[in-house]
Amino acid sequence: MINPLSPGLSQSLIRGQIDGGAATGVTAPQQADVSGGFGNMMSSMIKDTIKTVQAGEATAIAGMQNKVPLQKVVEAVMQAEQSLQTAVAVRDKVVGAYLEISRMQV
């Protein structure tokens, strides 16, 4: 059985309250812990994506203030973009699978 994501997770994502707010630097992607099932894997992926996007935003702001070299800004923004595109692709696949299952006759 697929474990659902916690009900408050979407509200936390909207408010950006996962793992204490904005990240301070670019972090490498972490391996998702799949021991808890699909729900935990998705939650972990979402948290990693949020951290990466927040790190990209923080680096871009620091770049505008001439605190970070342009190359670091470009790298952080590109990593955030890639993470966001991956999350959107996974979301589209999950929604497509849900729609396919909902069309099945019982």
C-alpha cells in the first residue's frame, strides 16, 4: 500500500517551512531514504528540491550584492532549475499514473 504524504506537508511547502527555512549554500543532492515507502521518498525529494531552490535564491541575492562570484551564482541557479524541472517531471508522472488508475474499471 502507498503511504500518503502527511496532510500538513503541502501547507508547509507553500509557506517554505520545511527544515527551518532558507539554506545558506548550494548542497549536493542526497540519496532518498526509501525504507519508509513511497510517501517518505517523495517527501525527501520535495525537501531536497526546496533546499536547492532556496540555496539558489540565496546565492542569487548574494551575487546581486557582490558577495558571491558570478560563476557561483550561475551554478546555483542552474542546479535549482534542474531540481525544479525534475520535481515537475515526477509530479506529472504521478498525476498521470493517478489519472490512469482512476480510469480503471473496478
